[in-house]
Amino acid sequence: MVFVEGLQSVLANRVRSALSVLGIVFGVAAVVAMLAVVEGARNDVLERLSRLGTNVLFVLDREEETSTLRHLQYGDALRLSHASSLISALAPAVVVESRTLETVIGVTPTYVQVRQLTIQSGRGFSDVDLQNRARVCLIGRDVVGDDGNQIGLGDVVHIEKQMYKVVGIIASEKSTKDQSLGSLIRNHNTTILVPMTALPKDRGVVDDVIGISEITIRTLKAEDLISMSQIVNRAIVHGQRPEPAVEIIIPHQLLREEQHAQRVFAAVVGCVAFIGVLVGGIGVMNIMLANVAERCKEIGIRRAIGATKKQIAMLFLMESILLTLFGGVGGLILGAIASYGIARFGGWSVSISIWSILLAFGTAGIVGLLAWWYPAKRAANLDPVDAMRRE
């Protein structure tokens, strides 16, 4: 009975009720969308790290032009490969920005093994390809030709006016874009791998002084990573003159930093979203106070024919719950649409979890109950005689 009366009261003033719940709608939508982005980014990072494994570190060229430091060189990778028995495999690489949509990388045959890539069809590189400077390549699943069509096994890829035959296709990776951990754990769906000796123009020479972009190192055990970073420092940073300008990255350490940044981001956006829900709650309170003012005579009549203070309060509680419920449902729908839009047009991974929905609904519910308390108390405490006198 109380539910029906509350619903009739809300529907009797549709425009005013709709305006009062807009704040809750946008607040809940912000909570859902924010948590979907954070959860999606977290899942993306964890998926990339699980694919790489826990026993990998990166040595990156900082690409700084200084008078005292030099770039990372192929000779550094050769020295490092003989520096320790802790190294299971090592892969130098040269990143070349030579295509609009794809990244071209000059690699050695060990790159596929170290990065734990799967060749879906065809074959990988061999030492013969490296020695003969073979114009062959491995491509990701999303690499397309100049005409926009999908490239297949045996097709030709043009890189800086040179032709490379596709000998292998890398299995598709789950992650969609390089949005987490920088480009360290790059997405190979849009990558073209070529033998380092077959790079276009003057890049196709491999000797000790040729510049490289990165070295990926896989250790025997995850516990060896810290020791390996110290060995890298001794072998190529402090052991050479001039010293190379490099940065040593352990992905799991970077993961902790990124997760901290995500938590800060979630807290900031969550506070903004909570303020939005709170503003919506104030709107609900205003509409309930307006209802109390407009329905004084009705409240007086109800009290005169026997309605108790509790019954009056429950009537206004039901109206507040319905307004909050409508706002929460609308916010969930808007938040889901916003999350889809972020994933579709922004390129971010999103993941709407049950706990994010419960959190958004819980926040809206608490705010709705707080917004109900004062108007309901005021309505229940109206004197019947004074209330019936009001127009």
C-alpha cells in the first residue's frame, strides 16, 4: 500500500522527479565508468605481465643526447649475454617508426622466445635470415596493407619502399592497445618484426656500435631479477666508457607504481563522483521538502483519520527510495553506455564488475536515505490541525 502511494506521488510529478534524480544518475554513472576504466586497466596490465612471465627485465635506451653519455649499442647486448649464468635468454631490438599504424622492430631470432610470442602460422626467424639479411617479416594479426586489406602468409609488406615477404603471423593478443606500462610490454597485434640486419637503409648493419632501442632479458628464476639488474649495471653501465644512457625496468616493480597511480586516480575520481551523488541526494531532499510543503493539508487529513507519525514517515521514505532507485538504475545504464563509449572511441580496456555496481548502488542508497530523513521527520511532526489549515 505504501509502495503504491509512493509510486503514484512520484509519477504525479514526473518532470520534477526526473530533475531531482539527475544528480544521482550522473554520480552513479561516474562511479561505474571510473571503476570500469580502472578495473579494465588493471586486468590489461595483469594479462600482459602473465603473458611475459615474472622473470623478465628490460634495458631501455633513454635516447638522450648528452656530451658524457652514449646510446645503447649492440655490443652492450653481446657483452651482457656472456656476463652471467643467470640469463636464460636475451633479445636486443631496434624500434623503427616507419609506418603510420604499425611499429616496425628489428630483432634477432631470440626475440620471439624471450617475449614468449606464439607463431600462429608460418615460421619464425632463423640465424640464416639474420646472416643473409633476408627480406622477411613476422606480422601481428591487425597489420594491414597499403590498401587497407588484411595481410596474409606469403604476402608482401612495404617498409620505406622496400619489400618484405611475410613468413609468419603472430597469434593475436588479448590486449587491445599499449595503454599500460608504456610500450614495454607492447601489443604485437600491430607490430612488424624484421631481422635486424634487414632493416631499411643504413639501419641494416649489425656490429658492436650500432644503436639499439632495448634489450629484453629473461632470467632463470624470478628471484634473480634484482641480482640481474645489478649485473647489468656493472656490465654495461659502469663497466664502459662512455657510459650508455639506459634505464633498467623490472615490470613488476613498475606494476606496483602503476597500481598506486591507479588507486590515486580512483580515489580522486571517486571523490568527484561521490560529490555528484551527494548533490543528487540534496536534489532528492529538496523535492521531498517541496512535497511536504505542498501536501500539508493531505498530511493533516491523514493524521486526523488515524495515520501515525510512523506511517507518514514511511510514505515519504518510500518516495525517496523510489527516486533514488530510479536514479541508480539510470546511472547504471548511463555508466555502462559511457564505459562502452570509452572502450569504443577512447581505446581503453574497461571491465564492469559486480562490486562496482554494488558500490555505486550502495552509495546512492545511503545518500537517498540521508536525503529522506529530515523531510520525513518534518512531515511526521506536523500538527494535524495546523496542517489542515494550510492551502
